[in-house]
Amino acid sequence: MVFGIVSLILWALIIIVTLKYVLFILRADNNGEGGTLTLMALAQRVMGHNVLVITLLGMIGAALFYGDAIITPAISVLSAVEGLKVVNPAFEHYILPLSLVILVGLFAVQSHGTARVAAWFGPITAVWFVLMAVGGILHIADDPSIVAAISPTYGLAFLATHGTAGLFALGAVFLAVTGAEALYADLGHFGRRPIQTAWLGLVLPCLALNYVGQGALLLDDPGKIENPFFLLYPDWALLPMVGMAAIATIIASQAVITGAFSITQQAIHWACCRGWRSAGRPRPRRARSMCRRSTSCFCSRSCSSSSCSRVQAPCRMPMGWRSPAPWW
């Protein structure tokens, strides 16, 4: 079973994140911007005119990403704070209240921006992934045969022999790639090359070493199934690792929230939410002009074209926006 689960996790990282997002989807940018609505814009551009099915699929994809952005911070922060129970079982009663405090604080500071602390995100995240790799390397020697789990045959055999339980396990495996779409949604903030370099050069190897190390730990001592991640580390390192895990999950949650903001900004720009209002205030005249133009002009040419008789107002976007071409 351990070989099958580890194999499924590794190949989920390889297929869904590496092949799908990092190597393939990131190439589908729209003037440097990414996200589900970008795919919708590119598809509409290929078709040459507005297609209702593509628009609906884009809206559904954006809605699914919003759901991902809601659940990812909760799961990530809670799983990190649960390490306190490994440090001392007496801390179990504080896990949920502390998680709530962190999540409320995380969302409360969004309106103030993160520019002042964002400079620390990269170094902290790099240290976190290195620590994850170290924890896995320390335990691979417990049962080196776990390295064979890189073969996809173990994962396929696990699914074939465990029936419905295998499908439930596969659902749990997908938690390992929760939030991966933020790589694409945040494309406009970082660029394709930095994302690919960070994933292939640091993140993927560190994650693979950590999951393989957890598998070796469980093969050597199945009794540590309760929390194999934190049990990779010696007792003196447990509390620092819980602190680092909490900080890392906050940063990861921030990345997903930023991706959700990017999708929202694109939706407003492309007039996909025509009735949008901000804090109960009416839209400014520029936004109304944009919406009038977008709801009436679905020609394949640029809306600035003088030959388009359906243009209602000139294209004037709020300062500071660097958005892709209109999706129509």
C-alpha cells in the first residue's frame, strides 16, 4: 500500500503539475497573463468569434479555482498547526482556535497589501523546501526499496486491486496538488521562466525526496502513520518545523489568494461580471464605458478599430492595469 500511495503522489506531481501546468499550460499566456480566463480568451481568439460554450467553460473553470482558493488556505494552515499535537498532545485543544486566528489574520491583511513582507517570501519558501528535502533524505535509508515507487506500475496496481477504496485514496492524493493552478494564475506576477526554474530546480525534487522519505519511514515503522511528515524530524526540531510549516502555509495561501485576485481583475477587465460593484459604490464612468463596450461589441477585431460601428466608448482603463487583450 505504501508503494502505491507514494507512486500516485509522485506521478500526480509529475503529470498534473510538471507536464500539465509547468511545461504546457504556462506557454498559453495572453500578453503575459495567465489563468482560466486567459485560456478562455485564447480559445475565443482561435475561434474568431464569441462562442457561448467556451465562455461557460471559462466561467466554470474560474468558479472551480475560487473554490480551490477558499479551501486551500484552510487545509494548509490546519495541517501545519496540527504538528503541535506531535510536539505535545496537550496542545490538541489549541489547534483549531490557532488555525482560525491565522486564517482570519491572513484575510484581514489583504486590503493593506503584502509588498512590505513579500521580499521575505522567496527566501523563507526556499528554506522550507530545503528542510523538507533534508527530512526525506534522513529516512530514505530506513528502507531504500521505497525508491522503486517512482515506477507508475505500483500506483496503477494499487488502484486496480483496491476498488472503491483506491478511488477514495486517489481523492486524498490530489490534495498533494491542491492549489497548483495558482502557478498559472500568478503567471503575470512572476513570468514563465522563473516559475519553471523554481519548480523543476527546487520544488519538485524537494517534494519528491520528502514523500519518498515518508514512505521509507512508514515501511520501517508503520506505527508512525498518524503524522509521518513531522515525525521525519527529531524531537528537538519538531517545534521549529511546526513554526516553519505555519509560515510556509501562510505564504502558499497568499499565493492562491493573489491568483484569485488576478482572475477577478481579468474578469472585471473583460466584463465577464457586468453587474460588478465595489463596496456598494457605483462603477466609475471609465468602468461603465468599458462594460458598455464589452457587452455590445463582440466583433473579432480590436475594439479600438474605427470600423467597428458597435463600439460605445473609447477604451480607457484605470491606471496601473496591465491586462491582456479583450477576450472577444
